[in-house]
Amino acid sequence: MHLTLEAISFLVAIAFVAGTVDALAGGGGLLTIPALLMAGVPPIAALATNKLQSTIGTASAVVAFLRAGRVDLRAFAVPAAGAFAGSVLGATAVQHVDPGFLTAFVPLLLIAMGLYFLLAPPMSEVDRHARLGGAGLTAVCTGIGFYDGFFGPGTGSFLTTALVALGGLGLVRAIANTKFINLATNVAGLLAMVAGGKVLWVLGLSMAAANIAGNQTGAWLAIRFGGRGVRPLLVVMSFALTVKLLADPANPLWTLF
């Protein structure tokens, strides 16, 4: 498909902001997927292209957190493997769904994400006693992995919340290990989308370069200041993008009313 230079520049800029937000607390897909849809990219191609740029950006954030000694590979290898398997299933399932359904479904998920970020309890900076063992946490990560493969926005925030509330991790440590698990889900989803021939490579790689820069910025901010301040931004952006998508009279959601 053909995109104007202005549209590509807009998407690259959004990818940078999304990378910064994603490294801090997750939810970068709340920006990039609606932006891709607004630029005219078909729903499945938007999900696939977003998965390419977010995978590369997330990998760069993982490297930054590893260098800072914040990622526990041994403790979270099995949950990451479960998340990988769930993401493969989700990314395979979404390729067999009517694109019109996805176009209508995105605003509803954005509303749900916004309410989640608005109403979820504050996250502690201090490690606490874990409520779930390894098996339980793996099951949770597998379910979130399926969601990431199927749709994706908010996955990082869901994982961070799970690691804090159920795994007992402090916020910054949870953010770092979330990026490791999220990398597994992104790689799995990307492989399934590549196999289905859905990725727009040139656009995705252009956005990935900006996403890397954003993830490095966000990782530095998370390590230095913590990730709590990004939540108001996610709430505002998720609702603003929902309004933008619903303002289009051609959105299939309006046919339901």
C-alpha cells in the first residue's frame, strides 16, 4: 500500500513516543495501533506492522535493563515461555477474524484500557511477598500472551500489574522483567504474522528505529525516576484516540446501533 511522506513521518513520531511510554509502563500500542489505522493501514496489517516495530524496540529496552542488572532471567524464563506460547496462539487466531470486527473492536478495547489505567490501584516501589508461585504466574503470563498476540495494546501494563500485585515485585523491577516477558510475546506474535505475510516491512522498520530511541529514553527514565507518572498520559491518550476513531462515521461499530 502507498502512504504519503506526511503519514510516514507522523507514524515514526508516534513510534518514538510509544517506545518511551512502553518502556516506562507499557501501553505503547495504545498509540501506534490507532495511529496506523488512522493512516489507512488495514487492521491485520496494522497489528502485524506494530508487532514488528514493537519487537525491535522492546528488545532494545531489555538490553538497557539487562545492563542495569534489573532483569532476572532465571526467575522469569518459564513465565516468558508460557507467554510466548500464548502469543503464538493469539496471533494465529487473529488472522482468521473478520477485519471489520477488529476495526469495531479496537475502540472498545481502548475504552477498557483507559478505564483500567484510571481505576487500577497504585503500584508499590518495594518488593513484597508473592501471591502466586511460579506455576500460577506462568498461567497468568500465558493468558496475557494470548491477548498480546491477538491484539496487544496495554500488554506491558497488564504484565507489570501482574508482577507487582501477584509476583510481589517492586515497580521498577516489575517494569524491567515485564519487558523481558513482553519481548517473548512480541517475538512469538511477529513470527506468526510473518508466516501469514501480514507485515509492512519498510514502514515497520522505519517505525522500529524511532521506537528503539523511545525505548532507550523510557528505560533510562524508568531506572532513574520510576514509571508511575506515565499513567495519566496513557489515560488521556487512550480516550483521545478512542474519540478520534469513533468520530469516523465509516467505523463498523456504528452499524451495530
